[in-house]
Amino acid sequence: MCLAVPVRVVQVDGDMATVDLQGNRKQVSIALVSETKAGDYLLLHAGVALQVLDEEEALETLKLLEELAEAQRQIDDGEEEADPQGVGRLRRRPPPAPDEERR
């Protein structure tokens, strides 16, 4: 599965930019988003910025990704009761046995 994530631009240098994602800084290509400036949020995939994002949209997406990560940590730690958002329903279920009828 591929995932593109929002990142904040720290510095622009030609077709490259330094971006920040939760304290991690990385050099990425901004060749596809020509009018990028420091402070912008970008949608990043595989080291390439795909589009400029609205700040509100970027922050909401980052919040949702953190909620998913927290839910996964709770599942991994066996804290099934700590699931106020009902995210536990996303847990992987074992495949049905071969002799079970599929509906």
C-alpha cells in the first residue's frame, strides 16, 4: 500500500525543499509544485511533493494519522478497553477456515 503524508516546508532551494514531519527533516523534490514557499504544507510521497495542501486539511490529516497510530499501539499492547473511537474494529481478523461457507 502506498501512503502520501502531509509535511511542512522549512526551507526552499530551487527544485528541492527541506520539510518537517513530526520533528524529522528531509530533503524532497518540489519540482511538481513550483510555487512552494516556507511554511506551506505539501502532500509527500516517496520523496516527491505531489501538491500543496491547505493548512487545516494537513493538520487534520496528521491528527487522524496519529489517532490511527495510537489505536495500533493500544492493540499491540493488548489494551482492548482503551478504544474510545471504535478503531478496534479495524483489527485484522483471521481468514475463515477453508470448510466455512463464505457469505
